[in-house]
Amino acid sequence: MAGVDCLEHFKVKRLDVVLDVARELRAVQFYLAGKNSAEWKERLVASSPENLSVLGERDDRGLLRLFRQSKVYLQPSAHESFGVSLAEAMACECVPVVSDRYALPEVVGDAGFIVSYGDDVATAKATERALDSELGRAARRRIVERFPLERREKALVHAIESLL
């Protein structure tokens, strides 16, 4: 990723909020997974509190392992069209904490916590509540019932066929 692309990614994903929440909840271990340039990974590591590990990009198995060992999935993004990673985390019974932007609230519904975009304090409080909640099974059930892979596949095939 080029430097500008990484800066834009940082802003869109609101990694500043993630860093602030990790600083606020020092007793909680946070993991930041995703593609970053070596320069940006170095910057993230340098600015991260001790309880936040910058993992970099993970393959499907690595993400699955990470989701399965996690209780909460935090995504305070400025924009997400659907949130595939969010749905994958919820399918692994992670309790979601997301911003009130675009498709994120639709994916989460009542199976997680939706916070005002950019509100670090509300995001930290919601993350604490998510850690103590029992919404993991509800999160998985929501994804399995509302967003099954077969339905998404049919919609994608239909969209492609309509373009041909």
C-alpha cells in the first residue's frame, strides 16, 4: 500500500478510535489485524499502547483463529458497504461494537453495540459492555439467519448476470 492509501485506510477505519479505546481499557488485550505497509505498521506499533498488538495481514485461517479467541469485534469505521470481516467475526460469536455508519448497524442489528461515529468515550463504554455481555450466540445467529453465504452468492451471481 502506498503511504497515501494507508493514511486514507487509517482514517476510514478510524484506527485512531481503536488506539484511544485500547488506551482507555488497559486491562483488555486488543489485536489489530489488516494489511498495512511496513512504514504504517511501524507507525502503528510506535503509537500503540502495550495492550494493543499490531498483527498485520492474516490469511483466512489466521483470521478465523483470531476471531475464535476473541470476545469482541470493534469496527468504528467511517464507511463500510457491508462489512464482511464484521459478519465473519459475528459468525464466530464475537460481540460487535460498530459505528452508526452505512451498513454496519444493519449487519449488527440488536446483536451488538452501535455507537455514534467518532465518539471515543461511547465506544470504550460499549466495548466494556460487550466484554460483559452474552450476545455472542445472538451475533452468530443473526449472521446465519440474515446473511447466509448462499443468499449472498445468489445476489452476486444475479448482479453479474445483469451486467452481461
